[in-house]
Amino acid sequence: MGLVGYRLSLDGVILRCSVCGAAYEPDPWLFFCPRCGGVFDVVLEEPRVTRGFRGRGVWRYSELIPVKTQPVTMNEGGTPLIPVPRLAEESGVGAELYVKYEGANPTGSFKDRGMTVAVSLARALGVRRAAAASTGNTAASAAAYTARAGIGLTLVLPAGKVAKGKLGQSILHGARILEVEGGFDEALSVVVESVKRYGYYPLNSFNAWRLEGQKTIAFEVYEEIGVPDYVIVPVGNGGNISAIWKGFKELLEAGLIDKLPRMIGVQAAGAAPLADAFLQGLDHPLFKDHPETRATAIRIGKPINWAKAMRAVRESGGVFVKVSDEEIMKAQRMLARLEGIGAEPAGAAGAAALARLAAQGLLEKGERAVIVVTGHALKDPEAMMEAPTETLHAGSVEEAVKLLGLH
Ligand code: AN7
């Protein structure tokens, strides 16, 4: 218990290992399967039948979120679902396309949906210090939510590899920052060790309670347009695609829907341990030691949620796709210039996959697809400024007026 006591209940759920299937009581300090080391799914013991959702954002779905406590919230979620017909046409896609714009969350990414749940749980547990490794967005979100909860936060970041906007947010919200040489995978191993040795509370997606918030993307899509044929998701650690898939499955179990979408996981070509495995027909990921991509948010070689993510794609009849950095940057500009939607590079990975998916015979006329744009363009100012532009300069008002006349 902390200084202030918050009621907490985690009733009606078990923890089930995503790798070996072993089941455990819902211990909020158990993150890895004692039998095989796998990460858990939080599984509802019985399907929950809702009496109708109330309120807005993530906590509108509190009946389906098994962490019962006073929330640390900023009304995250409730993001816009935006039709993108010009993007569809330009990408040669017959299907009706929508963007689920997660950049519209309080800190500018989908992470806020999970963070509200994980930080609420941490506060109710009386946690004094939390930790997270991050390519940037988890850091920004954890920094904001722990600040709100009055919990100390240490961020472990890959030195020199976090986009400016995200680093700025982490600093602004007052997190302690430990930069480590190497990539995200090394940073994550530091956090795992800090949990075991020093009792830091982890806010990464191996904390399955966090993903219980992220599944609300599925609930919002369902409430707005029903079940689409495809949900296209950029994949790094694989937490988000598994959370969205879990959300749709819970709607099915609750009897609210009678079909499921196909889940499409998109990885950057230089950081594609899951897509590479999928394309070779393997059940195990092809972990990569030195992942590289301009989309730094998904510069991840050893996704800790690999088993969940591969299951989401396989069970749903979906696919993994790889896209090049060039395709990602082009898609970022298409979203921005055809639809007015500002995405950071990783956030544009889903849009970057459209042409390839169409070439595989997917996304046909009469079908509907939701592309999850996971993070806001402002996250990575340098990437925005790489877009080609025409900037004129004038030394005086007179000259400026003259220049305008020439165009
Ligand atoms: C914009 O912040 O891993 O597959 O440390 O920021 O659930 O990992 C970010 C991931 C996609 C991939 N798009 O989601 C972190 C981090 C954006 C992201 C992903 C991330 P997961």
C-alpha cells in the first residue's frame, strides 16, 4: 500500500503463458512463465457480457478491462476513425480504407491506452518506482502517466536512437533517463533485470495488464463500423497487434460480433524478425541482432511478444509484410499530402504496405480495412523535415511580393 490506499481487484482472470500455455493466478508481479520464460496473456475466465458501454475513451470499456481500480487517466482513446479514399486510390487498393488515428492520444501514440491501465495498477499496488525500456513512445507515455500518478520513473533508452519529440516529452515530464549503448533489445534486457533484482515495476508490453488497455482499439472500431475485413498494424514488439486481436476475440466471445478480421502485421525490412519467419513458413521468430530502420519506433530485433503476435496473424488468416524505409517515408508523405494525416515513420508503415497487399490479391473491392496509424508526425521532427518541399526566401517585403507573382 502506498500513502493513499486505492481499492484493487483483478478478479475473474488468469495469467496464461503465451508460449507453453501454463496457467497461473493473476499475480501482478509475475511477468514471465516460471516453466518456460514466456510472457502472459490476461485471460477472462468467462466471457463478459456487457450491459452497454458508457463514458468515453479507454474506460468506456471498463467492464472488459480486468483491472478494477480508480484510474490514472487523461481520457485517452476515443481516437478518430478517418476514411482515406485518396490514399486507397493512389495505392491501387479497391477496398474501402480507414485510418485509426492513434496520434490523437494525449501523448501522441497508442501507448496511452495501455499506460492508463498499467499505471493505474501500479498506483493501486503502491509502487514507488517504475521502469520502461523504449524506442520512444512508451517512454513519452510512461513519463506522462507516472507523473500524473506521482510514481518515479526510470527510462532505459537506446543511446542516440530515440526521435527528438519523444525524448523531449520524456525530459519534460520529469523521467530519469538511462541511455544505454546498443538498441532497444539491449535496453529491454536491462529493464527485465531491474525488475528481478531491484523490484522496479515494468511498464513495457511484457506487462500483460498494459495490453488490456490497448485492446480497446478493437472495441472502438467495432462500435463505429462493425468488423472490418482487415486490420493493418505496424509491428515492433508485437504487443499492439496481439492486443487488438484479443479485443476482437473478446467481442466474439461476448456474442457481440459473429466474424473476425484478418490481422496484417507490417515490419520494416531491416527489423523484420516476424515477417521474415512468416515468409519462410516458420513458427518461431528469426531474431535479429542489429535491426536497422528509419522508423526508429519499430527498430526491434527480438520482439518479446513474438508468440502472441504470430498467433494473432496465423489464427486470423492474416499475413506479415515487410516494407522498405523508402516505402515508409513515401507513405508518410502520402498520408500527409493526400489525407492531411500526420504520422511518424513507424506510424505510416501500415499505409506503406498497401500496394504490396493489393499485389497479393488482398484488400479487394467490397472489402474494408482499418490501418492503425500508431504515432503522430510531431514525434519525429527530423523525419518530417526530410520531405521534399519548396521554400522560398526573400530579403525584403518587396522581394517577397515579387516572388509570389512569379508563381
Ligand atoms: C509508433 O515505444 O516499442 O508491436 O518502446 O511507437 O506493440 O511494439 C514502440 C512501438 C508501432 C510497435 N508504432 O508496437 C516503444 C515501442 C509506433 C510505436 C510500434 C511502436 P508493438
